[in-house]
Amino acid sequence: MELNEIYTQILTEHNNSRRNKHPIENPTISLKGVNPSCGDEITLQLRVRAGVIEDAGFTGVGCAISQASASIMIDLIKGKTTKEALRLANLFFGMIKGEIKDEGRLEELDEAVALKDISHMPARVKCAVLGWHTLENAIEGKKE
Amino acid sequence: MNPWAEDFPILNQKMNGKRLVYLDNAATSQRPLPVIRAVDEFYRTQNANPHRGLYELSVKATQRYEDARSAVRKFIGAGEDCEVIFTRNASESLNLVAYSYGMAFLREGDEIALPVSEHHSNLVPWQMVAKAKGAKLVYLYPDRDGRLTDEEIDAKITKRTKLVAVAHVSNVLGSVYPVRKIADRAHAAGAVVVADCAQSVPHRRVNVQELGADFMAFSGHKMMAPMGIGVLYGRKELLEKMPPFLRGGEMIEYVHEQDSTFAPLPQKFEAGTQNVGGAVGLEAAIRYLEGVGYDRIQKTENELLNYTLDGLAEIPHVVVYGGTRNRENRGGVISFNVEGVHPHDVASILDADGIAVRAGHHCAQPLMDYLCVNSTCRASFYFYNTKEDADAFLESLRKVRGWLGLGA
């Protein structure tokens, strides 16, 4: 494992940025996501109108990987339909599990591709997917 | 050069291309070759189901198992072999006391007193007892230096207290709690004392007579024995009046269709085939540990603790939890955080340099809440750690904030 493949500029910028890390106005969905084993905890808020994610934000505490991953995810899903967001989440899960390696297919994950090497760090996979699993549960109407 | 390197082959390997620096000894220790060989020898030449067979091999296995029990009895200063119950680990030992003593003898309105820093294994079982029996959990809160003051002990242990659960050494703060003083106070109040010595027995001599606790639990794996063998010491008169914990083979006297009578101590609490290989390994670990000597263990760990705490004080943005002033009477456990960096990121960055530390809530979530932190990193020493290990740790830690784009 090379640290510079994990703690990239994209990751540290997102981790240090508050751009997506704040409550949003008039959320239609608000859902907590937790990794009980490490204590990471985020609350994801979405404002969905006519099937489109108009705005999204998150709050909470967690490691750089979980926080950056959630922030990158929000950049990616804003303005997309919930169906599209779910498809991207599944693509992300495939990448993190190391099942989807094809760069062409992963291209649409944009900055989230910076998290690809987490697939070589089994202990950190759950950090990378926390925000995305919360998104999946939020859209599918699952409770915490 | 590490004088113990030959005995601990696992320490001589590389992790991520770097020399392994193992600083997670509070989670589990490493095993020296004499322990590994003793277990190997048992399975090669003496293995059979103990207490059962009438043939020579089984008699040998029984002898090895009971010899291990005697070795533990001497090691902890217990009065009789039957006061030593073999379990899987300290957690099982503490659960045994909670399920058997706690469920049988605690009543509605009774109080169970315990420090908020207890490991979940000496806290969650008491929550169960309290809920089932209508008893109340009363917490003792350590001061800024991680100590339990006399005032706190006197205020929380009262005539309503029926049981006190306390760790000898905190697995997060490294504090050494005054078990003897607590036990004297508890006994005067008519309460029994359950001491979790998982973090003390590997590092300092624990004599149950001097400790004063009625029950004492520890794990083999934190003191170089295999995983899966642990000990519960209990005072004989208490163990005798307690109902069994697990029921089944080996722990009975007579079994009828509707009723059973139980075997005498210690078999009453050892249902099913026991971990004889583990007990043999534990005996070998005791021999090895006594060969090293507690004086030397204490001296080495205290030097490492002092050196590392001094080093940490020089690194900006590092916060240490627990007492840093009274270092003489403190375990070799250092919990810390790097400001602005989550403990899991710290652990991953140290891991890239081959350094193994723990990050998380350390099975002490109520303490994390009390300290107002989500989680911490923890470095913990054993006698086979060296100054070079501490240097590697400190050097790697200096780089952590840089990896996250933060100023040093």
C-alpha cells in the first residue's frame, strides 16, 4: 500500500472542505449512517423533487476517507435523478470491492476514482462506502 | 538489537516493506517460541480428552491440564487450585460472574458500582444484570489525571452497593486503579469486588490475596499464551454457593430425567471439553514471563512510557489522554489523537511505516463519551519493545498531518 495513492490531493481537499459538509435547506430526506465498529457517523440530507436530487449535504464525524468520499459523492449526485444516483452508487461499490477495474466504465465516477486504491485496504473499505450506503438507504426509503 | 528478537520470530518480519513495530500489546501480545513449542509438544505427544479416559494418554493430558491450574494458582497467589477456573478469556470470566453470581444474588434496588472507563467486557454484563434484576449502575469518574480519588470512591461505594466491578489497569488511560482500597471500602459496605486484571497480570505481579478482590479475571493471550485460554479466580466460598454458568458434559455429578447435581469445583464451571492445549501454553507463558521477571518488564515499559510521553509532548497537535504526570504507577498504554486527523487515518499512515497501533473506541464507549471524543489512537508496550520502536513511532507520527494537507 502506498499512502500517496490513498491520501491524494483530491481526498485531502474534500476532507478539509466544508463545501458539502453542512445541513441543506428544506431537505425531503434525512438519514443517519453509522459504522458502529469505528464510531464514524454521518447524516445525509437530500432535497428530492420530481425524482431529481436538487440539493444534498452531510454532517457528522469520521475519518478523512469517509468524509472525503461523502463529499465527492455529493458533487456527483447533485442534479441527477435518484435512479441515476443509485446506479452510480453501485458502480462505486463495484470499484471499491475491486470487481470493476475497467477505467472506461469508472470514468463517470469522476473524482471518486481517486478512492479506487481503497480496494487494496480491506480495513478502510467500510469508511469509503459509508456515505454511499447511506445514500442507497435514503433513496430506497430504508431506515437507519 | 532487540534482546528478545530470537524468541519472537513474528517481530522479525517486514510490514509494508518496513520493520514491524508492534505497539498493540494491550489488544494482544505476541508469543515466544517456548510457548509455541509447549503447545506443539502437547498436541504431538500428550493430546487426549482430559478427565474422561481410563487410558494412559488421557491421564497424561489430565495431568498437564491440572498442572497448568496449579501453576496459575501459584502465579496469582490463590489459596487452592479449585479457586482457578479456566475460561476462554477475561470476557468469559467476567460473564461467568455476571450470569452466575450477579443473576443469583443481586436484587432490585441494589447498586453496582464501576468506573466509567471499564472495558465493555466488565460493563455490558453488569448492564444485563442491572436490567434483569432492577439493580442500578453507579459510575465512578476518574479525574483529569485518570485517577479515582478517595472522595469519588467513598461517594459511590455505599451501603447500597452490592457489587463493585473495576479494572486493575485501564486499557485506554493506563491508570492503575487502587483495587485494594476499593475492595476494603466495598467489603466494609458488604459488597463483593470483581477485578478485571486483563491489562495488569501481563505487566505487574498480581497476588489475589493482596489485591483483595473476590473475583479476578485475566486473558492468556495478552501475556504470551495462545488465544482462547483465560482465567477466573474466585474465592472458594463464593464459587461454591454460585449456580453453574454453562451446563453439560464434565460439570455434573448425577443427571436424572428431571434434575441434576453438579460436580465440585472447579469442574462445576468447566462444562465440555476444555482447552488443554491453551492451558499448557498458559503455563509455558507463566514460566517465560517469570523468566523475564516483572521487575525487568516494569522497568522496560516505564522507560518506554517516559521516553514516548516526552517525545509526544514535543510534537505539535498531539493530545494525550490519561495521566502524564504520575508515570511511576501507570501502565504502558498511551491513548492520543492528532488534531484534525481521524484516528483511523493516523493508524493507516503509521501502518504504511510498519507500525501497528490501535484506533477506535477500544471497547470503552462510555469513557469516550466522558472524554468527549469519538475515538482515539492507542500505542501500548510490552517488554520486548525497544527505544527504536518508540523512535519509529514518533517519527512516523510527525508526518501524519502532512499527509492530510494540514500544517505541522
